[in-house]
Amino acid sequence: MNTSDPKARADTRIIAIANQKGGVGKTTTTINLGAALSELGCKVLIVDLDPQGNASTGLGIEPDARDFTTYDLLVDEAPVDQIIQRTATENLFIIPTTVDLSSADLDLMSNENRSFLLHDALRQSSLRALGFDIVLIDCPPSLNLLTVNALVSATSVLVPLQSEFFALEGLSQLMLTIREVRQTANPGLRVEGVVLTMYDRRNNLSQQVEADARDTLGDLVFSTVIPRNVRVSEAPSYALPVLSYDTSSKGAVAYRALAHEILNKTSPIAA
């Protein structure tokens, strides 16, 4: 079934949110950036590509409501428009996942097209007809086949970087993987930018990590930093983005600023 639409790339920004380190704020950033972009009038689709399914849970998609998931999209090549679910946030949709996705690496091993499955799925004509402006892919905390699928399908990569010691360690491996994907499968892939997360302005370590990141990465680092904020931490337990849970919180203000910065950016960088 060839339903791929090559023009989808030109009209829809597909941003993979990736960092092989866990606990850096990938899912939190995916959910809240998606909500902030939808608040600005963008029609946004989140692809939950992390078998933990936290993006799905954080947006109120209960496990028993996930009849079709990212696993069906990749392994069974199910039609993408049948898997997408609405969230409680206007203009924000999601392709949910379950722990079944954790076996995808093994289940897809014999598929010669295994690195391009998400690429092809996100270019189905039925998805183009739904008119999404931005697709955000919440990647797992590893550089496995799922993350490779995200990088092959994406137009750019957004890297959350936790404001803690050793934050920059491992980033070189991710950048190397991005370059490899660009050379072998997706020559148009760029780095959207690096966003500092869990930032505490009262903490000297956060300030030092920011200084090191800006010295090392330059313009790759967004001006916006995401603060360590209790409202951001509480929101997922209510299955809401922080923009809905506490719209005036520092976390909500920061994610709105990040959304503006992304939309106003002239172009991602070929890092």
C-alpha cells in the first residue's frame, strides 16, 4: 500500500524531541510545547514513541483507551488516521503507545525498511488531509531503532538538556547519530536547537551548565530556559499540560516563550 505523500515534508514540520539520557524532560517538553504551539493556533500531532507511554498518560489517554497505538503504526502498518486521538487540549492530538512498543526492535528486525517505517507513516495522504502544522515525536531515552525512525522521519531535532552535572556528556553521541542519519537516510535533517530544562537560577550549577552549553554550542541553545517548577511536575498527575493546569505558572510562561522562539526561528541549524 503506497500512500506516502512526498509533499508532506514541505508543509509539516516534524520535530523529534530526543536525548538518549533519561530524566532530562523530553516528555514534559513534548506535552507542554505541543500545548503551547496549539495555543498559538497550530494544529499539533504528538507521536508517543517511548514505550513507557508517559506522553499518552500525561495527556489523559487511559491505557484501556489505546486500542490502536504506535506499535500498530510501525509493526502492522495500520492507517495513521485510525490511530490518532484527540486530547482535551484544542488542536492537540496524539498517537498513543503502550509497553508493547518495547518489542518493536525485535519485531522489526527482519523488515528491510525498518528505519523508514515512521517516515512513511507520517507521509500517508490521509495524514496530510488532516492538516497538521507540526508533528512532535517523543523519543525513548536511547539511540535504538525507534529513535532512528524518529530521526529519519524528522525535519529537525530538539534536544532537552537538563541543567545538572554531566549534562553535556553523551550529547556528542547524539550529534554523531544525527550526522550519520543525515549522511545515510535523511539529508535534510537539522538541529532545531537545545533547550535547557529543570533550570534553577538560584543554583550556581545551573548557571555553570548554561554557560558551558552556550560556550560549547553557541546559537544552538535557545534563549528560553525551562525552570524547575513544581506546577510542571504536578500537571501530569492531573493528565494536563501545565498550560492548562496552571496557566500563569513559570513553567507555562516558559513553554509559551519556547513555542514563540521555535515559530519565529528562521531555520534549524545543520550541526
